[in-house]
Amino acid sequence: MRQDGKTAPSDLQLKIVLHGTRPPLWRRLVLPSDTSLGTLHDAIQVAFGWHGGHLHLFTDEFGRGYGDAARLTDIDLGFGRGVGDEDATALGDVLAEEGTRLRYVYDFGDDWEHGITLEKTLPRPVGAERTVRCVGGRRADVPAEDIGGVWGLAEVLECLDAPDGAGDGPYGEFVAELRAAGYDPAAFDRDGITARLTRLTPDTVSGKAKPPAGDRAGRGGVRRLTAENVALCTCGQCGVGDPIDAEVGGPAEDVPVLRPVTLAPQEDLVAAVRGVPLFDAALRLTAWCREGRQVTAGRVLRPALAREAVEELQLWKLAGDDSPYADAVARARALKSLRSAKDVAVLNDSWWLAVDGGMITISGGRAWGCATTGFADADLLEFWAATLGDLLEEIGETGVLDGWHGELGELTAEIADGLVGLLYDAPDDAWVDVEDLRAKAREVGENGPEFDLFQALFAASFRELGKGLALLGAVEYEPGDSDDSAEETLRTLLAMVGQELGGGSGSSTAASDRSWDGKCRHRMRLTPLGRYGLRAYLMQCGVPAPLLGEYAEADAGALLQGLLGYSPEEMRREVEGWLEHRSAADAAVGLLDACAGDGSEAAAKRAVAQLVLADLDDPRALRVLRKAADSDVEGCRQVATTTLGARLEAEAHMDPARAEEAGLWLLIDGLSVLAGAQKSEELTRGFLENWNTVPEALEQRVDDLWRVEHPATAHVLAELGEGLRAVDKRLAKRMRTAANKAHSRW
């Protein structure tokens, strides 16, 4: 049923991020899909300003390494028998689907690590020139190579930003040279990078490269278990194709699949970004600097200009009601005594937002604003999403509360991370209320000082996360009753559990009762802009975050795979959109075609396919089902037979015995998805909850189940025989007997 066709010429749009940089330094490159990884290496060297004097290595998602095989021969990289030849490996072979990632490390001493993600596959007109080009990015090239990796780079940039430079420190002379050369770390020169890239001639790699040999994944890689691995495994929980993290040597943790969402139109999102006060201020500052404004050695406006900007652009409106800038008299007094623009938060935050975002460039002692009309739409939206991502990454590393380090800081980071997931997974326009969440925690939590401390940390983390996200327009945040004693309460609770924080302590046990029960009903909900930004961040972290309607033009296999995490209503909407793009007959052909194959992934697709096919009432689709029911293709035949058997007899023309046989095959098939991947008790519960496997039915069928001609029959029956021991010992024994029969049969 599958119709194969030739692959049209295409280009791959890649986003390449230099990990560990803040603000993030990245490039977006477009290369032919049939060029080599060697060409990609050359392009990265040009795009980031590297000079090619060190070794490098690519690592794919399966832990396979690619590089200059001749230079890496005598180096132990953890790849067993070697790495693949990058010049013989086509880019499209290792980045075959959108979202696929590569890791690229340059210089094994400083370890400049780059994350490469395939964003889009772009059709290339026949006869069009094969080129390498830069279509986006942020920040200037890395100023030098041997400076200690991203940690050294961060120190260099900090020294460059300081008024007194690096002094006599290890980077003093280098920083002085950068100053003299007018190096601006925020300046991104797309045209200059593209001009240098045009000197590259992308080679052509024909045919699919053979993956490099090796018996284990490389550093930080992920590999997939083979049938041989599973046969040698003794844990009983591994399945063919399960991902293995090479660094820990065990099955990778399941990545949560969030509910599918819809996003607002891009024009609405861009308008929302422009409406965020902080970003609006940055845009107004950019326009204000169009003709150039003098800056200090610290790359901020001179004090007189800072005063002018605050008043002329009304930046003081960004301050809260309790700020001295909110009152005209107090504002005039504060501005008069101003010694540095860094001392004015209402200016400083928006200033660095514009500078780091490339809206304002600094050269020759002056700040130059770009045309704000040129920094529009997709670029502005992408910049906003990157800013939100930076905030979330910082929270993930340092926690959400200032000054709280160690285990407590890590706990606030975990709390904030969980809240981000709750916000995203909440229904559209639904509020997330801190007291509702704390009440649920109290239902399962234990009383005592430790639990009180967690409750206090949770409420404080919720509040600070809400305020931070609201500043970027990602959430609507409504603070509850004012609680000025949060830090005092936390210190008191810490003292009660025998810990210390800073210099404060207390002994009153009334703090918990006074401050945290029912008095801080803070709540927040995602804005459409926030949902867009959180989705971009989650996907960057490798968390699947599907969109409703994204499978409308996908093939049936991709649709079935994507629907696995959908609710019934979301599945209905997605399938309706998918059916609008094809005839019922073509839909039936594609769905049944996707039902063929072995393994748990194919079994999961078959389970979803039955639900989709059940709603196809078109006579042409029924003819396809009847034809498939008479085919010899395992999986395809059973799905078609069962689907027809569930219809009215006049429509189905299906022998009930055949439908029964196919139903039992699909029963074993569905349980094989769980077999070995979950505890046997869970497999048993899934079996018992199935339509024809209540204990009474098992009594009648157990002696016949071993005859089901499915490759997983013996394994499923064995798992059930173990899981049913605590439910029905006699039945469990019969299941184990059936499993033994199935084993002998195979």
C-alpha cells in the first residue's frame, strides 16, 4: 500500500547554540541536505569565528560519533572501534527529521559544546545553487579560542563590561586589545558571516552512509537497544529500541508528553511582545539612540543622558508605586543625585535587554539604535522567546529566590520547574492558584516543621516565579494578600528544623500559622504569548509539546504516533483536521499501511488506528478495509478485520470467528506495549480492564490464549501469570502453563 517516491532536493535549516553562554550565542544556518558533516564543521568554524586549530567531534542522538577519523584514531573517545567519517556522511542522514539533534564539540580541552537542531526542511527549486548561508543569530563571534571555554569567555566579557577593565588579571592584556578594537559582544553581523560562508563549496555525499561501528555510545550520547542487547539483559524490563543514556548505563527516564495546544497567530503574538512594558521600553530606547548616544566605559549611558532618557521616555512608569520614581518630586531628587545609569533599575533592565538583543549596538563610545521597524515580527518574537528561555534556565540553575543556595536553592528550582509544567498543561485561560496546590499537598503531606518549611518555600517560589514571568508578559499574575514577612517566616521555619540561612533566625512557631495558611492566594495563568514562549523553551529542552493541527498534512504513521498522548476530544479534533486533507479511501490506505511492522511502537500505532478507522463510514474506505482483511500483512490484517467486525453485520460481511481471532491477536498486541516496560502488576491491571479479559472471561479463554499467533504471546502470558498470583493463584498457574505452551510452540 506504500507508494515510494524520489526525495526532492532540499536544504536544512539548523539552529546551532553554543552551550553555556548567557545571553545565548547562536547561529541559524541553511545547508544542502546532501552535503557532508565535514561541510557543516567548516560552516560552524566560520559562523562562530573559530580558527580550526583543534580537534572536533559530532555525536548523534544514538551516541554515534563522526569526525576526522584519521586525526581521532589514537584518541579514546569511548566509541569502541572508532568514529564515522564526517566527509562520507550526508547531513540529511543524521538529521533526518525536524527536531533531530546533533552535538558538536570543538577543542577537547576547552570543550566548546554546540547543540545543533534541525528546525526545518526547505524545498530547493530544481537547478537552484547549492549554498551555505546564515539567516539568523545572536551575539558576536567568540573573540578567541584558548581562553578556558565558556567560563573563560564569561570572565572576559565581565571584565570588558567593567569600567576598570581586567586590570592586571590573566585577561588584562586581552581585554585591553578587545577594547581598542571596539569589540562589541552584542553585535551580530549576519551579512558578514554569510559573505564568509559563500567562500565554502558544499560537497555532495551520495547514498546513505554506514553508521560508525562501536559497541557503546559516546560521551553524553544516547543509543537504542538491539535484539542482541535485550537477549543478554537480565533486568526483564528492557525492550528493543528502548533509549539508553550512555553515561548512566540504564534506560533513560520517560520524557513527559504534554497536552497539545493551539497558538495565537504570529501577528497577535508580536503585538503582545510590543505591549510588554519592558520590551516596549527597550524599543523606545532603541529609537531614542538612532542618532547615537554617548556611553561610558561600562557601556551604559552617561549620567546626564540617563536622566534625560528616564524623563523623556517616561521610563519611570515601569517602577512600582513604592518606588521613588513614581513621585515627581522624589524622582527629580533621585535623578539629580544619579552617579551611574546602572543605579536606575527602570533604565538598566530595558537598556541591557536592548543591547543584548542586538537592538542597540555600541561602538566608538556611542550607542546606536537600529531601525525598530527592521527588528520586527519573527525576529522580535524569537528574541522575546530567547529572553524567557534565559530566565527559565537561570531559575533552573540558581532557584527562584535570591540569596537561597545549596539544597534549599535546588528545591526552589525544582518547585519552579514543576510550576512551569503545571502552567503549560493547564487548560487555556485557567488560573493556577497557590492555595489550591498547597491544599492538595496538605492532603498527602505529613504535619511538622519540615512540611511547613516546604509549604512556605512553595508559596514564596510561586510568588517570585509569577512576578518574574509577569515582567515578560508570559503570565497574568494576581498577588494575594500582602505578606511582608516571607523571609522572616522562612528563617523561623529553618530554625525549627535545625538549619541556618544567612544571619537571621527565630524561634516563634506561630510564623507558620500566621503567614502561610489562607492568606496568600496568589494566582497566575499563561497568556497566549506565554504559552508560545513556554512551548519553545520546553521543546528546546527536549520535551514533546505538540500543537493541535500540526499533523494535518502528516503521513498516517506520524499521525498515529503523535496521537498517543492525546485526550479523546483532542484526538477527535486532530483526526478531523487530518481527514480534511485527504479522501476517506486514501486515509484508510495510509492508516492500514502504518499498522504493519513489529515492536512496541508499531503495536501502539495499531491501537490508535483502530479508533480512527472506526469512524470511517465512506463506502470506498470499507472496500479498502475488506481488501486489507484478506491480505497476508500481519497487523494490517487484524486491524482491518476487527474494525469490520465491530460494524453492523450487513456492512461488515465479516465472519464472527475471524473477528474474534483478530481481536485476541490485537489484545496480545496491545499488552505487548506494556510487557517488560512496566511492572507486571500494571500489565495485569491493563489486561483485566480490557474489554474481554475480566476474570470470568479469562477462565474461559486462558487455555486458548497460547494459540494466538503473535510474537509476544509467550511473554505477555508469562507476565500475567506472575501478576495474577495475588489476584487468583489458580488462574495465575493456568496462565503460566499457557505461557510454557506458547514458548514450546515458538
